[in-house]
Amino acid sequence: MLNKRTREGGEEKGSGSNGEHTQAVQYTAEYKLKVVLESLQRDTTIEEVRTKFGVATSMIHRWRQEFQAKASHIFVDKRNPKQKAQAQGYALSIRR
């Protein structure tokens, strides 16, 4: 039988193939964003965020890197057809 437990943004996966319980948790995008934004607050340390949300420090750093890498795509100039196409995931073809 699968052992599932929902935790404020994540759901644990069931038992492993050898019967041991695994600790892999699936977090929602909203939960990750909440953790990242909290970790970027000037008066909050990563350790405080880790303790508050129960997430590993390495996970917080990974989510922050992903957030920072993708954040610039939010502010694409949608009036520019090339940037609009890129924002929607279309690759630009170079014509010569």
C-alpha cells in the first residue's frame, strides 16, 4: 500500500521497491515561490527559512537559482513580436 502524506506544498511518494519508505516530496510551484521569496527577504536567513518550511538548504539554493534564471522572462516586451514568440517558447529561425 502506498503511504502518502501531504505537507503544505508537497506530497511524499510511496514505499520504495524494497519496502523502505522514501522521503521524496513533490512541492507545488506556489510553495517553491513562497520559500524563494521568503529566502530573498533582507531580514531573513536561509537557516530560518529552512527551519520554517522544513526544506533542505541545498533545495532552497537550487530553487533560488532557477527563480533568478527564469525571472527575466516575466518582463519580456510583449509588444515586440520576436520577444513575444520567444516568451511563448518559439525558437527564432535565422534567415540569410
